Amino acid sequence: MMDGKKEQEHVPAEHPHEERPEERKEKKKHGGKAGTSDLEAALQKAQEEAAENYDRFLRVSADLENYKKRVSKEKADLIRYGNEELIKELLPVIDNLERALEHTSSEGAQEGIADGVTMTLQQFLGILQRFGVTPIAAEGEPFDPTKHEAVMEQPTDDYNPGHVVAELQKGYFLNERLVRPAKVAVAKSQENAESEKE
């Protein structure tokens, strides 16, 4: 009897706040479902975002491809038709030259042709000026290798040495860019010319 009492005393009493193993299993079961459903929701959201981003990527790629094609076509058109405005402006010059040639057989043709060619030249230069083409000042100017090309030296006392004596071919700028340098004769002093001969 005493032994039975002792045995009963040694059996630990259950604490009211302590979880039983069955309760723990039940909680894990429910907690696992909640965790899985959260993961599934997050996965679905990520998949939707990925699909949306891929769709956006495809649209941007298509826009970029269309832009490249449009720019390429505009560039080709610019190369092909870029001088259209200049051509339109030059056509009247051709008309005037043709009219001048028609009058070559009539009396007083020499004077008429000279006047016609002078007018046509002025018209031509005016058109070029509207498109940014300007002649380079040369005669009497100090020689400048950035816009003049010295073809020869000419002994003279009329100009200071190193200045342009004569313009042999006109030079032109296109909007401040050198298109063609002016071909010029450059002055050198008479004394230097004589000493070189000796």
C-alpha cells in the first residue's frame, strides 16, 4: 500500500498551461496550411507581375523596333531627297540659261547674252547664299592657309608681302565650314625677287 502511494506521488501532475502532444500536432497541421496558402498567394502574385513585366517588355521592344525602322526610312529619304529644295531653287537658273542660248542667233546677241549671263550669275549666287554658301574674301587680304591656297608668289610693290595679290579661283564656305579654299597668288617684295635672281 505504501509503495502504491509513493508511485502515485511520483507521477508528475499535468500543468494547466502546458500543451499536450495532440494539441501540438493539430496546431502544426493548421499552421502548415496557412503557411502554404501564403506561399501560393505570393507565388501567384510573382507570376502575375512576371507576366505583366514580360508583356511590357514585348511592347517596348516592338516600339523600339518600329522607331528604328522609322528613323532608318527618314535617314534614307533625307539622303535621297535632301537636296530637293536646292534643286527647286536652281531650276529657274537653268531656265534663264536656256533663254540666253535661244537669243544667240538674233541681232545684238552679244550684249543680250552678256546681260543674261550676268543676271543668271547673280541669281545663282543669291540662291547659294540662301542655302548658307558664302564666297571667301581673298584679294588684298593677308594670306590665311585655313581658307586660302597659295598657287604662286608674285613680286609687287602694290601689296604688302604675304598678302593676296590676285584670286585665281573663288573659295566658298558652307555655314562657316570650308567647302573649297580660294586659289590665290601671294605678294612678295620686289627686292626679295631680285635677290633670288642673283
